[in-house]
Amino acid sequence: MQIITLFETLVIFFVTLYLLEHYSAKDVKLYVKILVFIPWFGTFLQIVLVPLDVFYTMKIREAQAAGQNPSEYQASYDTMILIWEIVYWATFGFTWVILPVLQEYVDAGDFTPRERIKKSIKVNLIIYGAMAALGVLFVGYMALSGKAGFHGIIEFFITFANCFGIFLIIICLGFGLVYIPKRLFQQTDKEVNLRFYHYQASLIDEQKGNSQFELEELIKLVHLLSQRPAISIEHKTLLSQILRGVPDVVVEAALQGLSNTNHIIAKDYGALNHNKIVNLNKQVKKKVLELRRIENKWEITLQHAFFLEDIMESQHSIDWRIRSAFYIERKGKFGRLIDSLEWVWYVKLEQIFYFVVGIAFVIFSIGVFLAETFTFDNSHFFNVLSFLESGNGFYKSQIFCLLPLCYISLCVYSALFNMKLAGLYGLYPHHQTDAASLVFASINFSRVSSPMVFNFLQMLKLKGTAFNQVMGEVDFAFSFTTYFPLFLIFLIFCNAFDIYGRMLGWLGLNSFKFDEEFTDERLEEGKKLIYRARNNKERSVLTLNTTNFKHYQTYSARKGKLADYYSFDMESRGGSGRYNNSGVSTNYSTERSYMKKSDTTEKTALKVLDKKSMKSKV
């Protein structure tokens, strides 16, 4: 028993480390990562604690029903109460005190740590003051009900956090229960996948142009403000510090396009003060980060699009291998076997796998939906999870608690991972998430973790657990947590018919826009962009080395992964192919001009590629 629990805890530990490393940007400070890791780990650890709690509770109930002394399990039950108190209150403190202060600190545009701390505390005091004003009403209710003592106040805070968490959970489940099976079924159609990447390429290209323009306009404004004749030395130094946070090539490209309009805007900006400069610094930092994310998203989109094209072109390969200008074939008998197995997986088996898993997840979604929406039903007829009460085995508790709870967690956290708040905060993979967004995500994870356990135990209709002893209950909260899940019916209906994403668009929690009703203009434009990008990259491969491909890497064995290829491609454009300290690619000034190659050159390169492909087949 202890070995299984220890193993599960280690899995949670390393999964948390991986997620934090995968999402956090390279420039995120170590202290931020540590303060984010602690609540992430505590949040995911609660999934492991629930089966143990259920097991000990059932064992004690069984012993009491048989008239026996439950002392064998009572000590473990008391230990579970202590563990729940530590995990819950640590998570509560991080969620409502530490992380909000940290978020405002790392997100501030101020130039010194002292100024950031002062601003963070000031902002949070305002928020806490507003919450305290609302809390007075509930304290009045507690006084009328005779529960205005210390324990009553603690119970009120727990109930408030629990109700807010249940609200988030139901909203997220309305997204995840539909999104996950739907996304798996979409993976079975490679043509639709490729069309989506065509659409995405057009959209990203437009976003990149807008982001570059907005960043350039901010740079021009900061530069012109710093050139004012009567500007103080302090303000000039701060404005120069803002520009030092932007790559030199971006600043140079922006200043080459100064116009009369920019001078008029700078002139009408008004008198400079410290707060205005702080706001400018925050805006510039956000735009640099946004541009970096868009560039990364563009590269990832190209990787997946190229890979899908190669898979579709290799479907009828007679030697069972993926053919591509980016793909290095392995050597030797085992290398050929691995290449063939890889071809079999991506061409023959992958779609079947996604379809089977999709069916299984549809069944899970239906089960969770019934359990959620009929928590008020005491007959247990609609509750597919209530059969756990009929057994008490440790392994049964592990399997039949972990499976549904893990799926519920997957649905809830997939929604939170996809949540983007007004374009300001959100989780972005491949090291593209800034410190403020990591803290924002950590706050949301922590807010739903304990309410999700409460909601799961409520679906099981299991009371008297160690978790219940810590959480307690308030009368008005019971009605909310019991009947609010009925709202899930409406949310699932909306998401199933693509209404849900539009309703929650202001949260950025959109259902995956993955259907065949893309605009033709977007599709055609994206198709041309990917076609041109592929030609440029294939031409770069031939230019760099047309005879020996072992000196550089392109596709790795993993799906859609271009390893070191982009560094060579950037060098062929005249840049270093690396990211500087600000994270924006250093080939910024030459990128747009490089893309304007003539069609004649592209056709010539394609002829060379065709000849080489024919030789390789022979």
C-alpha cells in the first residue's frame, strides 16, 4: 500500500516538474518557479490522497457496522486528517495571499523591486478590501445563524472558496467533457488537420504583422519621448532602459519608419511622469513577449503542417518509410525496422488508436455527466460511481477512484491550460509562458483542486471522510454545490454545438475551432504561406549540404519535431537563427524581405528536389 502511494507521489512530482519546465519561459526567475511548483504539486497530489481517504473511511464504516473496533485504521484516518489540513491550508494560503501578491509583483512595469512590492501590496489591499466588504454580509448571516465564532468564520472562508471552486469546475467540465473526445476524433482525419494548419498559418501571419506594427509604434513613441529637449535625466534613463529590453534589430527596423504621425502622437502625449513611463515599460514588455509567442507558434505550426504533408505523401510508400527532404533515414537493420514501425504507426495505426481512445473517453464523459447532474438523487440510480460503496478493497479504491478522478482532472485542467484571459495571461507551451501567466495559472489550479475533491466525494455520496472533517459544511453551500452542477447540461449542449466557446470568448476559453467551415480566403492564403515556407526550407537544405545529410538534424523520431533545422534556416536568411535575451528572433529585419523570392526561383528549386527524390527512390 505504502509503495503504491509513494510511486504515485513520485509520478505526480516528476509530472509537475515536466509541466513547469515545458511551459515556463527561459527568463523566469528560480524563486518564481519554486513558488509556482509548490501549489502545482499540492494541487495534483490531492488526486493521490482521495483513494486513500475513501479506503480508510470505508474500512472504519465496515468495522463499526460489524461491531468491531476500527483502531487498526483509525490511526491512518487521523493521519489523513492531518495531511488534508496541511495540504488544504497551504494551498489556501498560496491561492489567496502569496500568489496574488507575487503575480502583481512580476507583472508590474516598475523598474526596481521596491517599487514592484509597493504596487503589488497596494493593488491586493484594494482587492481584499472589496472582498472584506462583501464578507460583512456573510458574517451577518453567520451571526443570525449563531455561527459567528472563530470556527464559524473559518468555515465561512472555506465555504466561500469551495463555492467559487465548484463554479469554475462546472464551467471547465462543460468545456473538457466535450473538447477531449472531440479533439481525439478530429485527430483521425489528417486532411482536416492539414486544413486547420492552413487556416492557422493565415491567422498567425496576420497576428504577427499586427504585433510587429504595434511593437514598432511603441518603440517609436518611447524613442521620440526620450528625444524631448526638456526631458529630465531620470526620465531619459528610464526610457533608454525600456528600449534596451527590445532587440536592437527590432529597434532599428522601427526607427527607420518614423513618420510625421509618430511625431504628432509623441507631441500630444502630454507631460511625462513616472507612472506613464512605468505603463510604457509594461506595454513594451507585453508586446515583446507576444511577438516571441507568435513566432514560436508559427514555427510549431510549420512543423506540424510539414509533418502531415510528409505522412500523407508517404501513405503508399512501397518500402514502408516516410519520405521527406527533412527526414533522415536510420542506418542498419534495426534502423530500417524502426523507420518501418514508425511508418506503420503514423500511416496505419495512429488514426485507429485515436478513434478507440475517443470512444472510451465518450463513455467516461457520459458517466461523469450523469454523476454530476444527479448528485441530488439519493436513489443512486443515475450515479455510476456510487457502486464504490459496495466494496472496500484497497486496489478497488485505487482503480475506481483514480480513473474517474483523473478523467475529471484531465477535463478541468485541459480547460484551464487552454484559458487565455483577454490575451494577457495564459499557458503557452515550448517555454513561452512568462512569470505572471505561470502564477495566474497556479492560482486557478489551486482554486479548483480542493473543490474538485469535494465535488467528487459528493458524486460518490460518501460522507465522513477525513477530507469532510477538514472542510466542514454550511447549509447554504450544500444547496449550491448540489444543484449548480445541473448547469452542466446547458454548458455541454452549447459546447457540443460550438456555442459555448463564443459565450466564453472574453475568457479566452474557446472550444477548438476545428471544423471544415473555414473561410476559403484564409485557407488559400495559409496554404500559400506554408507552401512558400516549405520551399524556402527545402531550398536551404540543398544549399547547405546536398550530399551529406548527417551533419545536421531535421525531423527527429518524435512527431512533428524539427530539431536543429531552424538554426540553419535562419542563417540562410542572414540572421543567426538564435533568440537573444528578449526572446525575439534576430532575423527580424531580413525575414520579410527573404519571403519575397520570385516564383521562378521556387520552381527551379522544386525541379532540383524532384530529381533528387527520383534518384533516392531508384
